[in-house]
Amino acid sequence: MGLFSLTGLFGQNKKTEEKEKIDLNKPVENPDLKNAFVTFSSNKSETNLQLVIGGLKKANFIVLFQADEVKTTKDKNGNTVIDKGSVLKFINCFDKENKPFLPLFTDWQEVDLWYKQRDASIQSFIMTTFETFEWVSNDKTYNGVVINPGSTGWTMSKEQVTNFLADYKQKTSR
């Protein structure tokens, strides 16, 4: 399974600071966010919601796509580059009304809970919360995100995603 980092591709056109770059040599794990989901589901309080928000702010997610029409080459630095003309087909999930949501995964165990028989044609991007939320907020396809659809299934509508981004931008611009 290939891993790509899309830092900055779907997000704002700002140079990513070194501390914000995703290290592809580290496993994607979000224990604080997963624990916050469990805590909030057993006790829905403002304090526990703030734990979820704090976990979201520092999370990196696995985003799956079908790579059967993706061609790649290596650049002079050994980085994988997706060739022009490649087709990225992101894996979606749907609500009861058949509306598409972008599934996000906190770790590979969550991927395996939802996507039971993945093969070599299923690839992944690693993206921050802000990159995925910015993408979903601006994309006409998605109605929101579902984090860990194979287990906790934390669903956020497009409106909630957009409000999260607006609140974050407002707090960081002060």
C-alpha cells in the first residue's frame, strides 16, 4: 500500500511549516482523538467535546483512493510524483439517503475494520484535519466526513466541517 502526503495540495496556498509536515516514516496513530470519541460517546459534555476538538486539531488521517488509473514517477529527489492525466478515485461512504461522505481513518486498524479486503489497487494519502476539512468544505461532491466509519463513525456534516474551519481560522488570526 503506497503512502503519499498531500500537505498543502487541498489546503490553503500557504507554505507548510516544517513542524506541520507529515512524517511518512511514522505510523498514523491518533490515540488522543480515538480516546476522546469513546469518552464523549459515554458522557456527552462540553468538556469531553473539547477533548474531541483538541484531538481533531492535531490529527493526521488516512484517506483511501483507488489507484488503478494512477501513474507515478520518481523525481530527482526520490519523491513519488503522480503523473499528469492520472485519475484519482477516492473511496467514499454514503449515508442512508445515498449522499457521499469522505471517510477518514485515524489508523490502519480502522481502515481494516471498514475496508475488509483491500488490495494493491487501494492506495492512501496522509492528510491533516485542516487539509481534509478544507477540501470537503470546498468540494461540491461531499456532504461531510465520517471518521472511522467501521467503528465509532464520528460524522460531521459539511456545515460542521466549515464551521470548525472558520472557528479555527478566527482563533489563529488573533
